[in-house]
Amino acid sequence: MVSNLRTQFNEQFTVEKYKAFLADLDSKHPGDIEFRVSETPVFVDKAFKEKLLNACESIVDVICDPDFEKLTENAIPQGEKVPHESGISHMISFDFGVCLNDQGELEPQLIEMQGFPTLYAFQVYYPEMLGRHFSIPSSYSHYLNGYTKETYLQMLRELIVGDLPKEQVILLEINPDEQKTRIDFRCTKDYTGIETVNLTDLIQEGRELFYINNGVKTKVKRIYNRIIFDDFKANRASLGSVVDITADLDVEWLPHPNWFYRISKYTLPYINHQFVPQTFFLNEVKQLPDDLSRYVLKPLFSFAGQGVKIDVTREDIDAIEDPENYILQRKVNYADVIETPDGPAKVEIRMMYVWKEGDKRPHAAINLARMSKGKMIGVRYNKDKEWVGGTVAYFEK
């Protein structure tokens, strides 16, 4: 996206250098990076960075509105509301496609957002390894709002652990060793000292939760939550007897699970911004647009692109029995913006926000990016392709 840096990076790139980088990246926790890592980072100039931040801050205005909780009350599926909801979502991610507008200019367009943590630790480790093998200009950074590695990690420890003993804070996931993002769990422990615990290993006594930590039964006071409730519902029968995480438990959540639903596709129809595609609840659409080909159909309660219809037909819509659980979103025109040796790639940039207790608003801290040459960003759309996969954006300071 910054032409001189792109040219310079591509000219200096070699397959041998890329393989050495991957080997270095894998060396700390061998075998734990299961997703494809792209050959290149993304370089973003100041002007585009400001467009991203402008869009994010506009969405944050909606989230910080006193009526937001009431506005999103129906976002939480029946039977899945968890007690003791926190007043803030401690982590929020905003996914933007890098797109072309009608004037042929690059602009961000919001694709999705989540009141949920993603790779907040891995995105510290990964760029550090990248910088060992490739030249990254000192005037660019993957951190935002002036963070450095040291200040970011200090903030992350304060956010996740705070003043609690680290043994009483856990990262909770379902079958964590089988998750494709498990490298982030390892990095989270490296940087904060907290253990990753499988839901099946939690012990409940009354309202209290415990886990076995080096042979010692240890009380859990705070859960750094990485459980996606769609996964929980899909796997519940196979998990056997496990703690009901929707119950009234004596534990703090970070972020609280309800925010996964409040800040989600459900919120999109309430946002009015030039970098947010027009979105409607399907049950509120009185007359379908004539140009359905310019819309995407998405289920509200799904994750990782499951159930999304890119090429929508009236038959698809007629077949839906619960239109209140779907949105119709204006398609965006992803730009073939990253020049690569075998054709250009598309990009999504995830702006990762943090919200500390006592702060009036969340703020941008770090990011990740994903490159694609398929119809959508995702592994199944990019099989057997190169210069695609997970990466990071470096923003001009």
C-alpha cells in the first residue's frame, strides 16, 4: 500500500529468507502455528491509518453511548446471557477490508467486529521475529497510540492480571491444544504468566471455580475468556459433564461473554459511517433490493464466516425461516492492493482495541492483518496459494 516500501520489500525477498523466518518463528513453541503465515507484512501510510482510526472512533461512539446496552439487549441469544456483566468490553476488534470506492480510491470498509480477544499476545511475538529477517522502516510501527513493546506488555499484564496473583487468573478455552490459535495461548503465558485451562478441567464447588495448578487446587478469580459460545454449543454434548459457564459463578470475566454478542454483526445496522457498509436486519427489509448481487447475507450468530452467502439469490432469502437472525450487508469491493510475485492480494486489517477499567473509552493498541487471493479471507478460500495468510500492518508514525 506504500509503493516504494512494497517495491523494496519484494526486491529483497527470497524464499530462503522466508523459510528462515518461519523456522525462527516456530522455534519457541514448535508445531503450535497451524495457520499459514504470509510472506509479507502490510505497509500503511498516515492517511489510510487515519481513515481506519476515524471509522473505529465513530463505532466507539456508538458503543460508549449510554443506550448501547438497551440497544443490544436482543443481541444475546436466549439462554446464553451470563450473569454479572461488566460495564465495558475490555477488548474489541474491528475488521476492515482494504477496498476501492467508486472514485477508484483506497478506503477501509468495516467487515465485522467482536467484543472478544484475538491474538493480542502473538502479535507482539510475530512482528519481533519478522524484524529479525526483513527490513522494517523505523518510521513504521505495528503498535498504535505510541505503544512500544515494553509499554504494550505492561498494559496487557495490567489489563489481564491486574493486582491478582497470576495463578488465580486463567485463559479459558475448549480443548486449547487443538485450537489453531494456540500459539497465542503460549505467548499469553510467556508475557503474563497465566495458565491456559481446558473447560473440561475446571472444578466447580458451589459458585466457586478451581483448577489444578502444578498439583495444587487453585481458586479462579478471573477468566481471560477465549471460548466462542458457538463452539461451546456445537461441542457441548461431546464434552461430557462440564461447568455451565452461563451460570451464576463467583468469577470475573475479561472480556465478559455477553460482549461477544453485543459488539458483533448485530451492531452493524446501527452504525452510520462512510466506511461502514449499509447493513439491515433481514426481517426489517420491506422490499428486497433489485441488485441483490451487491449484497452479502450473513447469519448473526455464527463465527469465522460460517453460513455467509456471498452470491445471494431470492431463493436463499425465501428459504430462511428466522430472518430476524440474519443481516443483509452491502458488498464491498476489495482492492487487489498488494503486489506479489504471482499476482496481487487482497487485505483485511484488524484494529485491536483495549478498554481499561476507569477509562471512558477504549483505545487502539495493536493490529493484525490477513491476506487473500480468494473470494473471502480465510483458509478454505486460499488453499495452495502463496503470499496469503496471517500477517501484520506497519503504520506510518
